[in-house]
Amino acid sequence: MEKNILMVIASYDFNEIEYSVPRRIFEEGGFNVKTASSEGGKCYGSEKSVVEADLSLRDVNIVDFEAIVFVGGEGVEMYFGKEEALNLIKDFYYAGKLVCAICWAPVVLAKAGVLRNKQATVWNGAVNDLDLADATYTAERVTVDGNIITANGPAASEEFADKIVDLLSTNV
């Protein structure tokens, strides 16, 4: 059975390490990876790389994916109040699929309301956002709580991706 992972990046200023390292690990693990952004098309990383998003958020069908992964970077702030992103997170979460975010992106999960009474980690500049969402900040590099996986930044990219692959591989 094919296993597909959806990676969501901002249209601009996404973190290339948090995108490229997990993507490589997912593909090496035998997973198909699709990339989505707000509008689809060309997306620009914080170090000026260009990634072509395969689809826009409005075109995502959650039945096609086992996990959603929000990539951090300054641009992720565009999703903090974006209903399409917040609703997609809730849809994945309530369907029991993996909901994952790294660096500043766990704030999007907080804004969607899925971190309430959960343990999570985040870039240290956004700890207050987790507190406001009634989440418990762990200060770990990677935290797993149920079907939610969070990581605190680019240095945790490999560990984050490995954990996602491990959990998806055991849920065959």
C-alpha cells in the first residue's frame, strides 16, 4: 500500500533544512511526498531556494495522505490565521492521521486548537504561544503526544523525520 506524506511550506521564507532533510528521509523510507502551499506554484525559501508546490491547500484531499508536516521558517506565520490551513490540521487530527510541525510551525497547530492538553515542543521564541493554547511545553528536540509530533528547529530535522517514518511504518 502506498504511503503518502503531505509537507506544507510557506510561499516565502520557509526553512530549507526543515523541508529538504525530512523530505529526503521520507523518500528514502519509501514514502511519496507531495508539497502544498497556500496557493501552490513557486515557493521561496529563506536561503533563496525555489520549490514548486504540487498543490494548493484548497486542493488537498486528506484521504490521499497518512501525515501532514508543517515546515517552519518565518513565512509559516502566514498560516497562523489562515482557515484553510487550520481546518486541514483539524481534519487530519480528527481522522487520526499524523499531524507534525517543526520549529515555529507548531504555533499553527496551537492556533488550530489541536494542542490543547497535549505535550509539544517549539522554537524557543514561541513558547508563550503553546502556553496560550493550553499545551505543555517540553523543551525537547522532538515530542510525540498521540498523533502529534513536534520539533524545535532545523537541528532536530533528522530526528523529527525519523520519528515520523517510525510511527508511519508501525501503523501499516
